[in-house]
Amino acid sequence: MLVRRKLLMAGVAQGLASLSAFGQGRSETLMDTLKGPFKGPSISGSSSRRERGQKSDEVTSSSITVFPLWPQGYLQDSRLKRTEHTGQRGQVFDVMEPRLLMHNFPAGKTCRGAVIVVPGGGYCNIEEGVEGAPTARWLMEQGFQVFELLYRLPISGWSDHAVLSDGQRAVRVVRHLAEQYHYPADRVGMLGFSAGGHLAAITATQCQKRWEHICDGFDTLSARPDFVGLIYPVLTLMAPYNHNHSSRQISRHLEKGETVKDYSAEFTVDKDTSPMFLAHAEDDPIAPVENSLRMYTMLRQAHVKAELHIFQQGGHGWFRKHKLETYLWQPLFLNWVQVVFLSQ
């Protein structure tokens, strides 16, 4: 664990060095504003499989560069005194330092684009070990530069606006890094699972909305993902489809004058919404298939490029199962990206 912590800190330093001066006439650089103590998972918490070094999920920390999303001191809140920790299967709880984990792309290979992986967890935790890490490995093998997003959670006391602003910020940071890490700045996508699908969808449908007020060089960059994949996503917070942790967590933290409709992604679709790929199981007991059906209908009405795949069986959380049918979403997603974007 101590060795991993040192390696992770080295990754943080590398990431901070990459976020150098951005914008003219500023008295400090983004490296100055973003740097500071990065606090990784608590030693007192249970370690993930990656931290324990098990080969089944091994992605060494030396192959990861960590990019904090926000300037130093921006997220300080005396009311929030939680300690980030991990669960037995690699879930991350109580994220206090939202960040991107960049899986360093192999030198000498051609990069097809960048994908921000957004794991689920019902807005109660982040399934980094089960969804994030396996997806990152798979996408790396397909030629993508991959970033895992560890975002703030409403259950930890953060506002809904804070959570959703992490999605926008992630897209801007990844777009800024494109030239340095040699991937196309106009091929930055998001791939979200369950609650992570909700975060990715809202980022795609409300990319112009200012969830949090901060003014720095990143604000000049587009927060609109160039393509979005939504896998067994939670998208609507409307009854009767809202009986899940994601809906409850968002609903408990509404700002004055807001309603759950404002956070139901299908109602925020317009012609500028990012192209979307959706995959769902008809027997999903947590995020009913109507989430994707309703979303696809609204995308069609807005003339947004979209593709929907419904599997007869598969339930929710496909990475914990071994059903051949649902794993077909992977080649289907790659084909969709290839046809819609990378062949242009």
C-alpha cells in the first residue's frame, strides 16, 4: 500500500506538471492553482484489488497519471470532513478530491481518441474496481486514451451542481490535454454506467449550463462530449422509474426552484446533444429499460444521432456477470464509434 501511495503521488506530480499555464495575462499558472496535497484512498479503508496487487485486476499505479479537476483550495468546505476510502471490490467512497486517472497510452501506437469512463454506484460510491478499471483496460486495447473519472457524490454532502460540474470539468481538462498526449481534441467521448450514465448524459445534454461558478482558462473549452456511450444507465428521475439510489440521491439535494424533471436527461435533449449509444437489458431491476427507451425517443425527435440495443436478459451491473449476450455491447459500441466518428 505504501509503495502504491508513493507511485500514485508521482502520478499526481506528473499530471500537475502537464496542466501548465493556460491563458494569457494571469498572475499564476494552472500548475500553481491545481497543485497541493493529493489525498488518495485512506490507509484505514479496505484496499481494492488493484491496491492489493492481484493480477486479475492489475493496473499498476506507475502506469497512471492523476489529474485533479479543480484548483487548489477551490473545494475546501469545512462542513465536509469525510475520509475517502475503498471497499472490498474496489468501490471508492466519499470522494473529496475529484480527479481523472489517465491510463498512460503506449508510446509509438496511434491513438484513436480519448474516452472518459464514468463508473456507476448509485451516487453512493464509485464502482472503480468493477466497472472503471476493466473498461479502461479494454478501451486501451482498442487504441483509446482512457481517463477514469472519480467524481464527487451527493451522499457525501456535495450538491447536485457539484457532482454535475465534475462531468463538465472532466471533458474540458481532457480536451486541454489532447495536444500534449497526442489524441484528437475533437474526439473526446464519455462512457457511463448506471449512475455514471446519468452524469455522462447530463453532461451531454446540458453542456452549456454553468453548474458551478469558476473562471479560468478551462472555461473557454467546450464541455460537450463528442460522443457518449450509456450502458444500463439511470436517465430519468420521474415516477414510476425512480426507485433506485441514483434517483433518491439527486432528489434529496435539489436547489430551490428545481424539480426532478430538471435532472431527467430525456427532458434536456436538444439538437446540440452529443450523439449517443445506449445499451440496456429488458429485465434490469434497478434502472428499468424505460430509461433508455425514453431517451432514445427524445434523441430521435431532436434528430440526434443515436443507436439503441436492448438485450432480453442481463439485469444490471453486467461486469459482475458472465452473460455472453450483454457483452456484445462492446463490439457494437466500437462499431458505432467507428462508423459515426472515426471514419470521418
